[in-house]
Amino acid sequence: MTSEATLAKICDLIEPINKKGVPLTADTTFAADLELDSLTVMGLVADIEDEFDILLPINLLPELETIGQVADAVDRIVADKN
């Protein structure tokens, strides 16, 4: 899966919880733009992990502020797994 495909898939997973209808781009932030609470974010993390069959390290999560950063992290984890 390419980085663009990863980004698109993550955007698909975010769309149902995008209550404000914010345009989803690599620069969209979870806290400021989407205003997601921690419980919603943890649900999203679980969805991403299921979709890509990976585990996102809990200590990495605070560093992931944008959709693009999450997509990059997913790509790295998938690459390391293969």
C-alpha cells in the first residue's frame, strides 16, 4: 500500500467521526481541527490497527498530531513488519 493509499484509507476511517465536516488532508489535526476527544481517538487507533493489521505503540501516539503523521507512522510500521 502506498502512502497516498494509506492516507486515503485513514481519511475513510475518520470520515464517520468527522462531526464538523472538516476537509480531511494530511495537515488536518485531530485536536484543533477535528476536536476529537481521547476516547474517540482511541477508537480510531483501534480501527487503524485492525485495518492495517498492526499495533501503534502507545508511546508514539502523543507525537501524532496530524492525519499525515499517522499515515507516515502506519507506513513505517507496515514496512518494518514485512
